[in-house]
Amino acid sequence: MQRRSAAGSSAADGGLPLTVADISTNGKDTSSKGGSRTRRAARPTCRGSTAALPGGNNQMKLRRRKRKTKRSSLRRRRTIVRVVLCGCASAIVVFLVLSLMGRGPFGSSSRRASSYDQSASLAYVTSADGFAPLTRMLFSFGDELTANPEATCEDRDANILLNRQRLDSSLALGLAFLTDHQRPEGNFDYEYDWKTDELSEDDSSVRQAGALWGLSLIFHDMMDTRHREEESRERNGEGSGGALWGLSSLFQGMVDTRGRNAQGSARDSVLRDVVRRLREGIDFFRKNSRILNRPITDDDHGAALVGINKMRYIQYPGDQLNDAGCQALVCLALIEFLRGLNCEQQAAPTGVSADEIDDYQELLDEFLPFLVTQHTALSEDRFEAWDALVEAGAKVIDSGVWFGEKPRGSEQSADLQMEKWWDEAAGVAEGGFHSRFDELGKRSGGPSPYYDGESLLAITKAGKYLGPAYAHLWPLAAGTASSLYDFHVVKARHKDEDSSDTKGCFQWLSMSLFELSTVTFGTGRKSRFDLPTAIQKLYCVEDLGAHLVDLAMWMVDVHQTLKRGRNTGYAYEGITPAWAWAAHIIKSPDIETDKDTVANARKLHCTIQTGMDKLISWQVGMGAEASDEIWNGKSGLGGVQNAADESGLRIDVTQHQMHATILARRYVYQDEDAAFPWIEAHRAKTRKAQGKAAARDGTQTEEI
């Protein structure tokens, strides 16, 4: 609020009340020497000429009454001011007394640490120079800094622009929360109220598995050496390499809430600690699972020995029917864990031996086939269905044309064989996944938008990242993605534009579409997922990318994620990959870019910077604790609230937001010098095209 000057102010217009001396002055300047009070205009006195006028006595009485009323009003105001001042003084005295007794917010409360105690929690995150200490961060946002959902990307002052440091800090604290709230059995505290210091008795098998997956995602981000090498090349001025793949900095480590110091090989210590917790989490689900053995009959003639002989499925404590989503998320946790462990240069500091890696691979080999055979298009006999998938894919993959290798036989016959296999495998993928299975492993329940998406993502990532052993799942994943998009998006939105089905599968289907679209064909580069050129005409990358962006624009424009009062971290697991794809298309010189693509990319980036900044402020240690005067600096540190005014910290809310943070760091905020890189790329492409046209036509290029 603007402060008014004393000159000309009055009680009526909100200024300081005039004194009795002010009222009785006759144009005299009553201010002290050197004061700033201005001279009042002269006015007639109550005596003299006024009394001689007609009705002068009545006017004198009226003025006396007015003066008396003003004096009474001034006395009342002075009384109110005295009462308020006395009340404030009393409150200050009580506050100081309680503080000296150890009961106030600066005393020795069990939930309050000194506001100057910087050792309450330290995290160490990546910086260009190595380790950089992060102290407890308290943010209070003024009205002028509040994120504005209606702001445009060019309106930079209306948004709190994210930066890499804030994202690193948030991720560091999120890892601290997940590790601090893992139980000795390997599962996690389902929900913790950081204000009441109470744990919820609720539980969810799917969200428990999701928390484990979140931990493995952070581990993989720490381990992926390509990201570190990319950053090193950029810092050394050797070029940025791939613009879309491998641009995440490595998470260096932290000091947890128990106050250990990061010294020496701090990063390796953190890696080993995360690995230990992942082991415990995986062992929890291993113990709470059952084996489904292949039935062996007399007429098998040893055929059972050729394929897999057993599958494994989750049997969560207390559940009679088990969720396919839980099975999928356990598979995803194993996939990310194995991806991290397979980074050869980084495997040693984790303390995981080659035999242990093989053990986790075998565990995935038991969990994943059970999940795949939940597919509604496959046979009820799980082993028969799995054998058919493996057999069909093996003939093609073993031909040698997979991953850009030369075919062992005729190249033409290999291409025809691959086209036939792809058509058949992708064609039978219509449908989704049975949502549940019972204690005996028998599948039941119809498709679920959540579990369909989670299962698809697990199959897609296994086929993409774990080598030829699972490559036969790729056409099944591509066909299922198209089927789920048609069912949960196109048809669902036809019935209800803001469909709950579309919202349920949103981030899972978006992440799957991103993985399916970011491939190459026939390059022979194993660092990226390279598909044979024979299926390039059958595999519509542009359609998959268009579906991805369309889903993101639905989340922004129709579901209006920025206006939601609950945590929407899940939304940015889909919006950020969509932005990355749109930016990739705009940067590609061989792809024609229209104005709509640029506008969509701009809107997605604006949504990311505005929405993620708001959600980060709901994290304890990043702003949520600013309104709590007795926070001890440790309770709930790193956890994320489901709403601005809710103190419950649920594991799935934190997990989703940490994954969204990883994606934002990897694809959006790796280059803070170019806030909107696609705009410059689009202008450069347009200038180049206009330059070619000008050279042909002999005209001058118009600058954009």
C-alpha cells in the first residue's frame, strides 16, 4: 500500500487525524521549525462579522456542535489507539516470557529449531564447480510474484521462472524424504502429516510400488553417464551433441535428515545408500509375491524346458485381488534399477556385483511375462501366450537386422519377414490389460485407464532399453499404444471432453508415446534405440508424436491443470515430454514447422514454468513450511503436499513430482541461457527457407 504524506491528510481520507490545535488555528502555521506541515488557508472566526449575518447565532451554535462532535470523535479514536497499543505491548511481553521459559517459537520446542541453525538439513546438488551446499530454503511469495495462469510466455514478469538450481534443490529434498520414510521392511510410510507428526494407517499396493519406482528413477538419473558426458562436453565447448537425448546433469548426493556430513566420496556414499534402499524395497515385493509354475503334462515331450518355466506375481499383504498397476510399477522399478546398474563406468561405486545384477535380471524375467500376459488380446494360458510372442519375435530378431546389423540371410527376405511379423504382432494388440488377478494368478477385471497406461509403459521401456531379450515386445507396445489412445482418448473424449478416463491414463500413455516416438531407423547407433528400416513405413513416428502433443494440449486447455487446487505433478510427467518432442520437431531442419507447433510449444513451456514453480512451493523445505512458525527444520523435509493448505505428505504425490522434476531438468532447463530455444530455431529455419527462396527468385529476405 502506498504511504500517504502528512500534508493535506485527514481522518476522512485515511490520513492521520487532525489535532485540536489544527481545528482552532486561524491560518497560523503550527508546525515545528523545519517541519513539513503546510500552512492552512485562513477562514472566518466564530466571532465578528459572522454573527452579524442573518441567522448568525444559529450558525455559531451549529459550529460549536460540530466542534464538540469532532472533539468526541478524536477522543474515541485516541482511546482505540491506546487500547490497541496496550494490547500489542502485552502480547510482546507474554511472547518474551514464554520464549525465556522455553515454550515459545524461539524456545526449546520439540518441533522447532533455531531459525539460524543451518545444520538442520543440508543437501548437496550439482554445480559447475562440483559440490554446492544447499541450506534450508524458506520462500515467501508476494502477490507480485505469484504465478499467473493467464500469463503468456513473453510476460516474464508475471511468472516466477524456474531455474536449474531450484529443480536440483527440490530433487535433493525429495530423495531425502523418500529415503527417510522407508520402513525397515522395505516399504514406505504411506502418508505423514508434518504438522501433527502423525502417520496414516492407510495403505495402497500401487502407491507403494510407485514410491519404489520413484526411488529407482532418481538412481538411474544419478547413474546415467551419457548425461554427465554431455554436460562435460557442453562445459568444455565441444558442442551439445544430441539436443533431445541425454541432457540431464547428475545428481551428486546429499546429507540426509540425520545430519551426516558430505565429505570425501560423498556421492559414492549416497549411491550405495540409495542402492541399499532399492534392494530392501525390491526384496519387500519379492517376499510378498508368488510363483506360477508352468504346468507339465505327459505329452509335453520336454517343450516346457525350452521356454520359461515360471512366472512371478505380487501378492500384497491383506489383498485378495491384486492390481496390475502394482505389478507394472514393480517391473518399472526393476527396469530403471537395471538401466542404472548397466552403466558400466558407474557400476563399481554401487557395490552391486555382476551376480547380483544377474539376480535382478532374473527377477524381472519372472515378473514381466506375467504382466505382459495380462493383455486382453493374448491367450488365457499365460505360458502359451508368452511362448508365441517370443517365438514370433525370435525369428526376426535373430535374422540380424535388428539394431542396424547386417542380415545373416537375404536382406530382402529379412525385410519381408520383419514386415509380416510387425503387421501380425501389432495387429493383435488391440485392447488393454486385465486390471486385476487373484491369489492363484488368474486374471480378472476389465481395462483400467491407470493400469493400462502403467502396464504399457513397463512393456515399452523393457523393449526399448533392455536389449534384444525383450525387443519382441516392441510391436505389441506400439499396437497397444494406438489402441489405448483410440479407446481412452478419442472415444472417451467423444463422450466427455474432460474425460476422467483420459485424465487417468494421461501421464502413462504420454510417457509411452514419447518412448515410442524417440527412435531412429537404420543408423546402427546403439546409444539410441534404432529400429530396422524395414518397418519405418509401418511405424508412424509423426503420428505418435502428434498424439503426445495433442494429449498435452488437452491437459492444458481442457482439463486446465493450472487452475486445479490439488497437486498436479502427474500432469508434468506428460506435458514435459510433449514439450521436448515439439521442441525437437521445431529444431529439426528437415521437418516443416507451422505456427501452431510453435504456439503449442510456447504454451507448454509457459505451463511447465508456472505450474512446476507453484508445486515446488508446496514442498516442505521449498516454501510449504513458511507459514508454520514451529517447524523444527526436519519434520517432513522434502515431502510434497497434495494442496497448498494440506499438511499430509503422501508417497505417491512426492514420487510423481520428483519424476516431473527429473524430466524438467533433463529436457527443459538444461540450457538456461536460452529460455525459449524453439523460437530462435523457428526463426532461423524460416530465414534459411526465405534465403533459398530469395536466391531463386532474386528477391530480398524479409526479417522475422
